[in-house]
Amino acid sequence: MSIDTPAGLEPADRAQGKPAVRGRPRVTGAGVDDRAQTGASVAGTTGGGVACPAPPDRGAAPLGLPAPPQAALRVLQACADPDADAGRIAAVVELDPALTAQVLRVVNSAFFGFLRKVGSARQAVTILGQRALRNYALCLAVRDALRPSALQGLDTTRFWDQSLRRACAGRVLAPAAGADPDTAFTACLLQDVGLLAMVHARPDRAGSVDALLALDPEDRVAREQEVFSRTHEVAGLELARAWDLPDELAAAIGHHHAAAGTASRETAQPLARIAHCADWMAAVFHAEDTRHTIARA
């Protein structure tokens, strides 16, 4: 999936009067296509003298899960630190030249319309806001970890088309649930990423996915259990924990189907409930039996 304008990544301090991002992402494949490839990250000490230890190695071996790109993971961890300011986060971004170029490309896009080019990571972080930067880094991480070349036999364009419908529905639903639209967009975009993780671990089952994508959410989960002996919620939650994602995103990825049932700490999370509703809203457009889907939604 390609984001030509930073859709779904609105500045976190929009409430203070900054403009909201309304661009529409363009789906082209797996993940966010930023043309610049994410390079190898550099661990060590930033130019500002802030220690930036390498994240723990969360390899794919134990669960057959893809490993997250280290540069993006560092940004996610920095954004989750309540004591980190724009300078410290920018220093983490600058550890990876390719990531810096990607972030600068976003803030210098036509959407923002600045008369002068933004040339520093610190300015870019200030403009985007920590939440938007976190969401963007997460999309980059998924793109780089789950490329089409690693998912042979899977129609990734079709998968991301459906994911984008859920993301747009989540953005619409967010205000009614008291959630941040940016984060709801990201959560719903990634809520079924566990399906990609299952195909990554069991490529021999990729041929069954097209039939899964034509089912409504309830039937799809049941069929996943038959095909993979697990569901995308289970695989997605393992991925979210292995990547140390924020609890609110992990809840949406790992508990959105259970959100309609008995309330628990995870299913009561607003993002999990938004993801559940967005799943059924999007299914109206891609499920083969539309009437049945509407009746069950």
C-alpha cells in the first residue's frame, strides 16, 4: 500500500488548530510505498548525546513471525516514552538516513504546502506530532517486514484494499467512540495483519486465502481455524507482543472479534470495539454474500 499523502497520520495536536490530513492512501501492494527503501539502522549514541540502545532482538524463530525493522522499532519505542521530546525522537529518526528521508518526504509533500522545504528531522517530528509519527513508523515496519516477495501466492493488493476500507470506516467511527481518528485508522488498517503473519509462517496455505477474503468476518475466523489451526487474532496478538506495540493497538489487533461478546479489559478498549464495527462495515463491500453479511452485521 502506498501513501502518497500522509492519510491517517494527522498531527497529534490537531486540537490546537493545526490542519487535519484528509488525503486518501493509494493501495499498490503490501505496506506503505515510500519509494525510498529502509536502510540498516545504526545503534549507539545520537548526535544530541542521548543514548539509544538497540532494541531487543525479537527474531521470528520461536513463532515463525517476521522480525520488525529495527529503525522503525526504535521510533515506536521513543514515541511511547512519555519523557521523550521532539529533539530526542528526532535524534532516533536520524540514526537511519533512509527513514529520515521518508519522514522529510511526508512533511514536504504538497498537502502541508510549506513555502520553504523542511530540512531537519526535528522540524519534521514537530510538524507531524508523536502520535502521527508513531503510526507512520508502524506502517513502514509492516511494509518492510511483510513484503509481497515473502508472501508468495497471496493477493496482497486485495488484502490491503480490504484493510483500507476498514481503516476508513475506523476513522469515521472514532469520534463517536471518543478515540483518536489517526490511531483508529492505523489500528483498523493493521487489525488483520495476523493473516499475513500466518501466511508468512505457513506459505503452503497461501492458496486458501483468496477464499477466506471473500467471507464475512465471523465465517472467516471459523475457516481460518480449519486452514491454519489458529486465527488472525491469535497470530496478530503474538506479532503485536513480539514487536512490543502499544496496548491499545495490540487490543485492536488481538481482540476485535471478541469485542462483541463478554467485556474484558482488552475487548473494552475503544479501538477493539471500533475495529469490530469497521470489520463488518468493510465486509459489506467485499463479502460474496452481501445480503447475508448485512443481515448479520
